[in-house]
Amino acid sequence: MGTFITFPELLMWLPLLAGIVCFFFKKGPAVKSFATAASLVVLAVSVTSLFYADAQFKSYNQVNYVWMKQIGNSLYLGLDSTGRLLTLLTAIAFPVIFIATQKNNYKNPGSFYGLMLLAQAGLMGVFVSMDALVFYFFWELALIPVYFLCSKWGGEKRIQSTFKFFVYTFAGSLLMLAGILYVYMHTPARAYDGGIAAHSFALQSFVNSSLTAPEQNWVFWLFFVAFAIKMPVFPFHTWQPDTYDQSPTSVTMVLSGVMVKMGLFGVIRWLLPVLPEASAHFANIVIILCIIGILYASCIAMVQDNIKKLVAYSSIAHIGLMCAALFSFNELSTQGALIQLFSHGINIIGMWIVVDILERQTGVKNISQLGGVAQKAPVLTIFLVIIALANIALPLTNAFVGEFMMFGGLFSVNPLYALAAGISIILAAVYTLKMIQKAFYGEVVPATSAIKDISFGEKAALFGLVAFIFLFGVMPQPMIDFTKDALKNILAVVQ
Amino acid sequence: MNAIIFSATWGIVMMFSGVFAKSKSTPRWLAIAGIVLLFIVNAIELNNGQPIFFIDAKDMVRINSFNLTFLAVVFGCTLLYFLLCGKDVEKVGEHVGEYFALIFFVLCGVTLVATYNTLLLLFIGIEILSIPLYILTGSDKRNLKSNEAALKYFLMGAFSTGIMLMGIAFIYGANPNASFFINNIDLGTGQLSVMMASGLVFLLISLSFKVSAAPFHFWTPDVYDGAPTVFTSFMATIVKVAAFFAFIRLFENAFGKVHAQWQTLIVVITVATLLIGNITAVFQQSVKRMLAYSSIAQAGFMLLALFALNDRAKEGLVLYSAAYSLATIGIFAILIKMSDYTVEGFNGLGKSQPVLGLTATIFLLSLTGIPLTAGFQSKFYMLLAAVENGHHFWIVIAAVLFAAISAYYYFRVLQAIWFKPVKENVIAAADLTKGFKILLILTAIFIIVLGIYPEILIQWLYH
């Protein structure tokens, strides 16, 4: 006792409460400012939590309330180093999104911003839960607001494509639930005041579960399919391009910047520690799936005319690389994946902000209908070029650090893997530069003739992101230190 | 014990209420008073363990906190049903008092099948429960569909009761103790005798018929669709979960020792029910018919309790009864107010009637099994029970995959509610009183409370 409220609780409750309050707003500007302010408060909390990371502040970082005691479940929230990384990403993402999309006017703004903040609460919950059932709760709950956001405010075919997304992920998470239950039956008993539950859902109990190797092998797939759908990894990716294309862009930012990280986070937090032998056993299959996905997505991105789908496919390629790196089980690639987890979130949100500005001003999303944006909006173009170069992992950008480490790690597993995945960097350069060249340079076309350069809010958001890209591209050491703890924890269980 | 006496007595009171009452709404208020009384009487017995009147039933009924909790759920849901749909019962026809009387007789049957300790009382309970339902199904006399449904239900029901009687006779004959008491059936050791096994299968078939488990479900869609919608709501929820309770009570107490011998049968029935219920529901255009099929699908999930047959399964069954009944009664209460029963009828409900749209959303999310709703907890307990059982883990995977399919048809209604343009004149706004809306909101809140903290219900099982 002694701690009034802990960081994980704050991170989860603040956006939840703010989100509920948003529903009662009637006026658009007021709710915009309120949501932005709320998300900035969450960011402040998240940044503060970084200073309380040491062991002596342990009581600030975890909380454990007995919930359904007969089945050994408790509201067990904790902020460890991996959680800190991802909650920070979530906390940064939302204010940036809110500020950058300030100009977008949504119908029913109260509901829109309310649902956005509820999605943030769900995501935070996923990243701080230390109890499998609570994890599952948040895993699904994060999905519901996003489902409504996409279906209500998305493009023409939003209902079908969002529904495809929902059914995919719902099926995946239910399989994970079956897996959770199976592991649960093999966990040690756990005492609570007044009795003993035969089993427990706590992470520690899951890690200590007594599964035999054959059992692990098939439970692995129950978990992996859920995470693979979320990431997405080939062949579970088919929901993604349509959903990204049809969602309102600010939701796409949440999806691609933060939500796909849920899948990778699931692998780090729940799959590798709970089923280490099976993870090692299937590592090669997973890496090969990832590499197929990387090459396949890169190739499709090259022939995409739709700018949103192009970014979506490039995201599949990046996530695939991170997943492959996580399953290489060496220090270099794991740390690379952790750094890239964060950097990719920043870069992809930057990409989407630019795409959003273009789409809002011109009303088209096809590259072939754009041209000469640079003449009309030079500042926007500069930002885009920097972010795009970070996206293809040019040296001196933040993504380079992570990708370089991941390739290094993959190389030590099998040089062929690194070679195959390395082709994706070349392909990424091809499709990204082609997009820039066609859409931003050349002659001004009718669609782009009325474009205005970006506003102050957009500038501020993009400037923040670009500053981050350079800062950690030139000086990656703070990131490396920041992820060291997380790395140690992951490697400790795997080896 | 008290619930049996009070429900039967109140049924008789209700019969005469139509004769003496001047206003048409008197029977409704009497019925509400009656169900409140039933609930209180039952709650007192659950709380103290002592009935108000004690009658020596020679061990023919056994009362424990498990079946009292279940009855509390049933009476609570019936109260909600009366409050939400009572006015619509009045609209079915002239004989309002009789309708309520029949419902009380059904409740008497429910209490019997929840507490019986002999096969004879099971039979009587099932009959008391079924016969009023045949009448209620056909109560819309001028509607051909209602007539057809009643006849179909009656013929099929009579047939299944016959099978049940034969099963009881077989078991009695094969039982060396020559006893109808379900805990006094000598099953012998090893493989069941042929006569005993066929008796068991006959009982299994007839009870599967009552809970509309595949392949004995064919009556369900037609009967649920043909019956007046208010009564469909009652049949699909309270009556169905009662039949389940009878089912698990019989198979746990009488045949629990040879669980391994009939478990495979249940596996087949469960998977078939899940498959047929879910797949067919996907293709329905009418929400009423979709709910009929979804009730089959939900029955498939409840069958997992029979498959598992452990403590968790019993907790799960009570929780499932509450979660499923609350959500289904709620969604039916909204459906009744509409003139268009197709999915399109729900178009834009979220905009034209925000309260209805929002509560319907919570009911549908609960039926789908989204966390933080009672529906999730009940499904979760069922799955947990099935995993705990230790055999046939694949049935859990099958069940969750079918649950994912169920999202398809529930979410189609959700999409209509929120993402489609408003359809005018579907709902008569005059019917929507403040009380009705508040009640819907309270139901939705209760579903969420139960989803967050299911132990408020489960703790009573061990009271």
C-alpha cells in the first residue's frame, strides 16, 4: 500500500474517462481541443513514468487487484520496459494525430473523438496488462472503437472492408482465447485471501506453466495466428490494404502506427516467454512466412496507384521484417526490432499525415492523378521526402538503426534470409521514390492546382516527427539504452 | 418449493383476472405483482434456506442453492419481460388474462423441471411447461402462420414427449432398484445394458428436442417465426434455458457416473447444433428468424455445459441463462415495436432512436460475446468448463470459430443501426415511453455489470 494510483492505471483510465466525456460534447472545436488536451496529459504521464522506471519505484509501476478470485484472475497491470516503450509510442501517437488532423471536420465530432480516446485506452490496456484474461479483454476492446470509427467515418466501401477486418481479428483473438484457456489449465495453483484458485491467469504463472513440447507446438499456432492477423504477417494480411484504404486517415494512423504493434507486442510478452520451445521450433517457418510477406508486399506496392494502399503494403513489409527479427532470437535483431517498433510507429504516422493532407486538399488518392505538389506546397514536400527516406531506412534516419540491426541479426541466423529481406530495401526505394517523383514533382495537374501549403498545426506535428527521425538517426544511443532492459527480459526467457 | 405453489396459484388468479377486471391493463399489473411476489418468495428461500410453507414432497423435489439461483434468474428475466413487453401481450388478442395465466403455468413447469428428483416429475414438469406454450404459439388466431406454427409445435412436441415417456419406461424397467428417483438408478458397472442405454438415448433425444439442439431443431425456426413475437421472446429465452436446466440436472444426477459413455453423443450434437445454427442464421433476412437460428446457435454453446459436466459448467449455465435471456428479451422488446422485421428495418435506428440503438448495440455485443458484457463471461465460463473437462479440446476450437461466425449476423444488425441511412415510419414513437427506455438502459447496464463482475450471480450458487 502507500501508492495512491500507479502509472499503468493512469495511462489506462485517463483516456477512458476522457473518451466517455467526449461523447457529451456537442460542438466540434470544443471537443477537438478537449481530446487534444487529454491526449497531451496522457503523454505527460507517460513521459513522467520514464523517470520512475527504476526498481525503487516498483510500487508506482504495478498494481494487482483480485478480480474473479475463483478462477484465479486479477486486474494485474504493470509497466515494464517493453510496456513503457509501447505506451510511450501510444501516448505520442494520439496527440500528434489530433494536432495534425485538426483541420478535418468529422460528423458527430463528440463520438469520433470519444471513440478515438477509447481506442487509446484499449491499446494502453493491452500494453500494461500482466494477466492473460485482462490482456484478452483489452485486446478485443481496442478493436471495438476502431470498428465503429472505420465503419462510420470511412470511405465508400467502408462497411464491407471494416467488417472483413473485424471478422478476421475476432476469429484470431477467439483462437487465442482457446489457447489462453489451454495454457491456463496447466498453470500452478494460486492462493488468494480466503481460498485457493486451482489455476491462475497471471503472466508469471503462464510462464511457469507445465506444457509438454507437443502441446506447446499446437498451442503456439493458436496464439500465433491471432498475433499474425493483427500484425499482419503473410498469409493473414488480406484485410489490411482495404481497411487502411477505406478508414478515415486518422484512424489508419492509429491502426498502422500503434495497433499493428499489438501483434508484435503479443509475441514479445505472451508468445516467446510462455511457449519458448515451440517458438524456437517454428522460428524458421515464421521467418520464411515473414520474408515471403516482405517480398510480396513490396512487389505489390511497386505497382500500386492508390497512395494509401501503397503505404499499407509498405507497412506489411516493415512489420514482416520486425516479426522475422523477433524470431531470430539474437541480441542484435531483437534490439533492432524493439527500436524499429518505435521508429516505424513514428515514421508511418508521418507518412499518413502527408497522405491525409493531400487527400483532404485534392480529393484524390491515385498517384497518377497527382503531380507538381512540390511547386505549390514546398514545405509539405520537404517533410514528405524526409519521412519517406526514413521509411526506406536511409542512414542518419531513425529507421536505419533498427533495420540495420535486424538485418545483422537475420544474417547471423541465415545469410539467405538477410539477402532476401534486404531486397525489400531496394524495392522500398523504388516504390517510395517513384511515388514522390510522380505525385510531388513534375507538372502541376488540375487536381493539385488549388493546393495550399500546410498550416501551423500540421507543421508542428510534422516538425516534431522529423526532429525525432533525425535525432535518433544521428544519436541512436538513448534508444539503445532505453530498450536494453526490455531486451534483457526477452532474451532471458528465450535462451 | 414455494415457487411451485405460488406460480400455480397465481396462474389460477390470473385466469379469473380477465373476468373481474374492468380495465384491460389490470391483468398486466396483476401479473407484474405476481412475478415480483414469486421473485421475493424465491429470494427468501435462497437467502434463508427455509421455505415459507413446507410441504413434505417425499423427496420428489430437491431444492438447493443451485436451482434456487437459477429460478431467481428465471423470475428476474420474466419480470423484465413483463415490464418491457407486457403491453404487447395485451395487443395479441382479447384474452389478456389467459395469456398471463398461461405464462404463469409455464413458470410452474419451469420450477418443476428445475427442482425435480424423479423421472415422473420431470415428465409432468415438461408437459406443464409445453402445453401452455402450444396455446400461446397459436394465440394469434387469425394469422395462418401462427396456427401452422402451433400445430407443428404441438405435433412435434407430443411426439418428443412420447419418446421421453418411452425412455423413462425403459430406464425404470432396466433399473434393478425399480425406482423413478433420478439418484437411485443403478447403472451397473462397465458398459450400460442395452435397455438402459436406449432409455438414455431416448431421454437425450427428447430433451434435445426441447432445447432445439440439432438434428432435432427443425421445429424451432418455424415456431419461433410463426408465434406472436412477444411469445417468441418468452419461448426463446426463459423456456429454453429451463429445458437446459432440466437436461443438465437429469444427466448429471442420473447418468453422471457414466459420463464417458454418452459424452461422444453430446459432442456430435453440440457441433451439429453450432454448425447448423450459425451457418443458417447467416442467410436470414428477417431479424426474427435470425434470432430463432441464433437461439439454436446459443444452445450449441450451452450444450458445452453438458459436455463438461463440472462445477464450472454449472456456474456457466446459470450465467449463460441470465446473459442470453437478458440480451434476447431486450432485443426482442425493441423488435416488437417495429413494423418491419427485416434487417433493413433497423436502418438508422442509432440516429432516429439513440437510446434504442445504443441498448440494442449492447445486447448484440453481448450475444456476440465481446468482453465487458455478460455474454462474454458466460461464453468464457462454458469454454473454461469444456477445457477443464480435459477431453476433446478441439470442440473448444470449433466453438470459438462458430462464435466468430456469429459475429457476422449480429453485426449485420449493428451495421444497419449505425451506418445506414434512417428508414422512416418503421417504429411507432408513441409506443416508446420513458419507462420503456429507462428499463432498456437498466438492462444494458446490468449486462455490463454482469460482464465485469459475474461473481455477483455466481456467489449465490454457493450460498
